[in-house]
Amino acid sequence: MISPICTKISMPSMVILLLLLILSLFVSGSDAGVRIKDITRIHSEDDVDLLGYGLVIGLDGTGDGKGTQFTMQSLANMMQRMGLAVESDKLKVKNVAAVIITARMSSGTRVGDRIDVTVSSVGDATSLQGGMLLSTPLSTAGGEVYAEAQGPISIGGFNVQVEDGNKIINNYTLIGRVPSGGIIKREMEKSDQYNEISLVLQSPDYVTASRIAQKINDGFGKVAIIEDASTIRIKIPEGLANSNGRALFIADLGRLEVEPDQVAKVVINERTGTIVAGANVSIAPVAIAHGNITISIKSTPVISQPEPFSKGETVVMPEYEIAVESEKARVIHLEETVSLADVAKALNTIGATPRDIIAIFEALKQAGALRAELVII
């Protein structure tokens, strides 16, 4: 299992050490199993992303302007379907906005079920507050329509502006949600094959796959076969190859517990100074020297006066004073270790900040001493 270790730039070294030491307790106590259902999914039972384009009406002057031609064209097309002939270039409305609607449909939904939808402005509207989404079909990337969305939009905030230009904005007002605004019109196709299923690991790994297959075979006989690092094919025992038996068998599988294995990995976010390290990270014997160089530049204005009765001008010139302070390097030697607490203690000894630790991890990787995958985001 992965035991995350996080640090922030503003955290003192002692807090970093304390956090790492506490989390190291979880590493030592990570022998507890994890349910198979929490680290796998059943193949063909994926969620489907739905997408649609529609109009929001009823806005209080915060809709798209006349320059947003696709909004006016969409409004004109809707009017024509309702028997009203209008020209899009003659429309001048500010209470309508064009939006993109997104939603996610699971394989377990049925016709008539309702799902939440998210509405996002695509024009130059300033707020969707108080708007009503008109009926919009939602389809997959292939164009198959599975649902329709409609209803009042909730943005969880407000946008108030007065005549003098002052305004108060609470939360982002160009993206909202329509709770239970989508209604399912079509179900996803289901496989009629009840005699086998395939489990797909969320994090592909051969060790984890072998442990899952062994656990299933110990409980149900030799029914599980490993296809690759992410897929385990399971044959459903005779007598359970029907809809009810299949469901009970899958429920029993999901409750089985295994100990997943993970690739040793250190993830670094240089923008925020965050470091996340897995429990299997190890460091080869290495010596680390750490020291800071501080350069300070002080500027003092110097006034230069011309000679009396000359045509010169008074000039202000800056005078720079540069000082360089070099902190004495502190050297530590790390024996080969897999204990992140030992690494944290050693880095805290030399007073390394999170930014320093990032540089040290990068240097350890270059030196070949970091036995883990280094990911920089």
C-alpha cells in the first residue's frame, strides 16, 4: 500500500519530521488487507460521459451579448421549431446564454433514473444565476443519445454589480449544476454472458493481480486466470451462471481482502513544494552535503551635484553594495534504508526545507541512489 507523505513550503522542518514520523507508523501497520472491490472494477461496467449543447434562459441581463452569434442562431432555430420565423441578426436579448452540459451515466442506471448535470457557459455571459436550462439531449462522443437535461441552475454563489463599477462575487458564477436535472432515456447495453467476468485493476500491477487471483482460487477453486497486469478473467462456478447467482458471486468476490503491491514512486509538485512518497521507496548508501548561499544587494541613492554656475544638472545615482553569505555545508551519510522515517530524520538534521528536499530527491535520482520512480508535475 502507498503511505502518502506530504509537505508544504511553509511548514518548518520540525513539522515535516513529525508528519513523516507519524505517517511512517501507517507504513509499518499497512499489513491490513484491502477489499478487492476497492481496487478493481468489472469490465464492461464503466461509466459513460455525456455531453450536450443547450440554452439557459431567464437571466437578469447577464446572458450572452449580441456578438455571440451562435447563441442568437441557436435561439432563432429554437423559435423556428416552435413555429416563429425570426432572424438571428435581429435578436437583441441579454437573458439567454449558450452552455455546454456534461454528465456521467453509470452502467447501473435505468430508464427514468435521474442524474446530476453540470452547466458551463461558452459565450460571454457574466453569470448563470437564476437561469433555467431548456431541454437538451445528452449524448456520448459517438452521438448516441442516452439522456435529456432540463431544470433550474444552482451556482452556489452570487454576482452583484452596481452602477459605479463596484461588484461583489461569491464563488464562480459561470458554472452551475442542475441537481437531478438529467433523466435517462436509454440504458447501456449489457452482456448476456453470465459464465465469466473480468476484473480490471485500477493500478495495473502483476504482483497485485497474482495475489487477487490466488485469493479467489483459494476461496472458489481454480476459477481465476491472470491475462495481464490489469486484467483477471474469472469463470463463474456452475450453478451460479444466471443473473441472480452472478450478482451473489460478484458480491462475495468484492468482500475478499488482499494486500496490493505498488511501484515505488516519489511524486513532486515543484509549483507548490509538495512531496508525496510511497512506502516502498528506498535509498542506496549515499552522502548528502547541504548548504545555502545568500546574496543580498543593497542600493543606496547618491546625489551628484554639478559645479556652481555650470550648466550641469543634479543627478541621483544608485550605489550598490553586494554581500554574499555562504552557509557551511552540512554533510550526512545515509546507509541503505527503506524507512522513510530515517530519511526524514536525516534530512531534518541538515535543516532541509521542502524546497531543499525536492532538490535532494532530484539529485539522488541523478546519482542513481533513489530506488524509485521520480515523477515531477
